[in-house]
Amino acid sequence: MKVLVIGSGGREHALVWKIAQSPLVEKVYGAPGNPGMASLAERVNLPVSDFEGLADFAEAKTIDLTVVGPEDPLAAGIVDFFQDRGLTVFGPTAAAAQLEGSKAFAKDLMRRYDIPTSDYAQFDTSQEAIAHVHEHGAPIVVKADGLAAGKGVTVAQTVDEAVDAIHEIMDERVFGEAGARVIIEECLLGEEASIFAFSDGATILPLVASQDHKPALDGDLGPNTGGMGAYAPAPVITPSLYAEIEATVLQPCVDGLAKDGHPYTGLLYAGLMITDDGPKVIEFNCRFGDPETQVVLPLMASDIVPIMLACCDGTLAERTVETREGACVSVVMASGGYPKSYEKGKVITGIAEADADADLVVFHAGTQTSDEGLLTNGGRVLGVTALGTDIPSAIAKAYEGVAKIDFDGAQYRSDIGGRALERLKG
Ligand code: AMP
Ligand code: GLY
């Protein structure tokens, strides 16, 4: 089989790495891909937005399965486009991808199908939104309705902060049309976790629970980022919570979307807050998480390709997913200054030395090749990922890998997995 993976980040490197292990797969392509996947996949110089070019390529190369990584092409209908051309593609249609693309759509679905989430209200004018904030007080959460690359959310500790966020979103339109509508939510307290589930529109197959680390600095300080590291399994999700989340969140979401006429195929991501009142949904995403994918896929023992194909042809009920024993930890090495301004083009050394360890794999997120060797080319540069028999050994191994790698200004958190350690200590 030939498989095409669309996207260029750490998530897509991890997808290519996992797909290339399938005995069914003879060739993998990455469009546009990144230098880290070069030994596993042929790179194709097409942007994720070029649906026509990508579908032409898939036809010309008789690609058997296309896997879409990022949310933007999914929300813009790449799956519908490929399906209309008779191509097999893993991901939700644009209608189902509204689950991530419109927070109002997701909230409405959760309300109608009794999926636990924070109380919320939506507003089309800033005056009404501000009046609501004054009525409810802080802490309170303000979100732009549309896709804002993870930056459209303010967890406001004061009313003034919430009002400023509403002005930025609605009146200054700093996120463009994503800010035509605003969602104001109750602030949830607890520990966060992510659960991914494969879906064919009716059956779900969930994967091991993981935890991201969004703030830039140790101790969860500093500005929010795309994610500075992850680990799995997340001990905050006990077996009974896992079963509860399947029954009260994942299955009702897939069933509700099917009932509404938008069957969800692909990978469903539930971002959860484990509160004193039980698990509540913070958000749904319509694709694999980044960097959680980098720790979830190494723990997946089953071949991913037959499961992805089963999501496309509605036969997921015939499949199971096996999980490996042990734990996985990924530490993101970022450019100095990220998530604010940072420089690119710094020479990276030591990746081969880290990769030589059988328990380590270095996923590339923002790198480029040059005559001088490998250079940094983004905010998040690498995800240094380690398998271990347990969380402490995986953490130790990941930081052994980090110590071997160097580039000017490299910044990383030194406490990835810390929450799990605290919980394991009791
Ligand atoms: P989102 O883009 O919706 O995932 O939000 C980004 C981050 O904001 C989440 O990972 C949470 O840390 C935080 N957040 C979002 N919604 C809430 C909420 N209702 N209560 C508390 N924190 C939230
Ligand atoms: N790790 C958060 C996300 O992928 O949205």
C-alpha cells in the first residue's frame, strides 16, 4: 500500500513513523513533510491548502490511503474534496469538523446530547458579552468562536481581563472572522487530560490517555504555547474515569453527530478537565493532538493502518487496539523566545546520537536542511521522545536525549511528566 500524510509538524512525523512500521505499507509520502521524516517518507512539495494538487498527486501515484494531520484543511473540506474524487481519506468531513472549527457548534451538540461541559453562553455583540461578564464575575473564560490557532482563549482572573479579551476578539478582530461571535464559559478547576478515539461514524476505539503541557515555563508559568511536552498514560485518568469518559463523552459525541446527519470519521480528540464533579469537556478537536500524538502512537502496539482504513469504510467494530506496557514522554525543544518572537536558522547538533538509543526517537517539528546541516525553522523545533517501563524511567530517558542535543538558544521545560510523578507518589 501507498500512504500519503498531509502536514509538516511533529504530529505528522509521528504519524509517518507509525504508518511506516505497518507491514502493509510499501511507501509513505509526506506533503509537505519535514526533514525528520526523510528516511521514512518521500517529501512532496505541496502545501496543505492545495486540495486539487494533493488529490491529483494521490490519483497519479495510486495512493491507497491519505491521512490529514492539521485542522485547517479538515475544516476547509479536504475530506469532502478527496471523497468526491473517489479517494480513501482519513479524517472528518467539513460538516463533522465543525466540532473543532466552531466552538458554538460543539457547545450546542454537547448541550443537546447531555455531554458534560462547562456552562456557557454565546454572543454576537461585545456589549451583550460584556454585560454577561459583569453579571457573572471572574474567573471566567472568553473564547473566539472560530479557529484561532489555539490563541483565541483567555482564562480571565478578573472582569477587566475578560472585558479586554472581548474587545480584542470582537471589536479589534485580532483573530479575524473567528471573532464574529464570542463564547463565555464557566471556569473549570482540575487537572487536564486528552483522550483520542478512532471513529468510523458509529464505533469508537479510544487510545491511551495523555497530558499536554501548554505553558512555556516550568511550574506551568509563562504564556501558553502549542504544547511544550506530553506524557502517556496519564494517571489522572483512572480505569473507572476512562470508562466513564467513553460512555458519557466519546460515544455520545459520535452518536449525536451521526443522528444530526454528520457522521464523524477519523480521529476524535477530547480535551478534558477532571473536576470534583467528574470529567468535563474543555474542547473537541477533529484531529490528532500535537504533541500528544508523539507519546500516544509509540504506546500503540497495533498496526495503525488497518484501523485507519476501517474508520474510512465503516468496519471499525471488527477491530481492536492493543496498548504496550510502559510509558512514553516527549520533551519539546523550542527556539529561544517562543511563543513570542524567536530566531530561526540555528545549527542543530546531536540528533543522531540521541536517535541511536533504541528507546529514543526525535520527532522534528520545525527544522530545515541546509549546507551547514540541520537548522531550526520554527518555534517548536524537536520532540525528544522516550519509551520506558514506567513514567519515571521514560522521563529520565527523554532528558538523556535532550542533553545530547544542542542549538543556540534552545529552551525546554525541565518538569515534563511532573504531575504524573506527584500523583504516583500519592
Ligand atoms: P481550548 O483552546 O478551548 O483548548 O482552550 C485552551 C486552554 O484554555 C485549555 O487547554 C485550558 O487550559 C484552558 N481552558 C479552556 N476552557 C476552559 C474552561 N472552561 N475552564 C478552565 N480552563 C479552560
Ligand atoms: N495539544 C493540543 C492540541 O493539539 O490542540
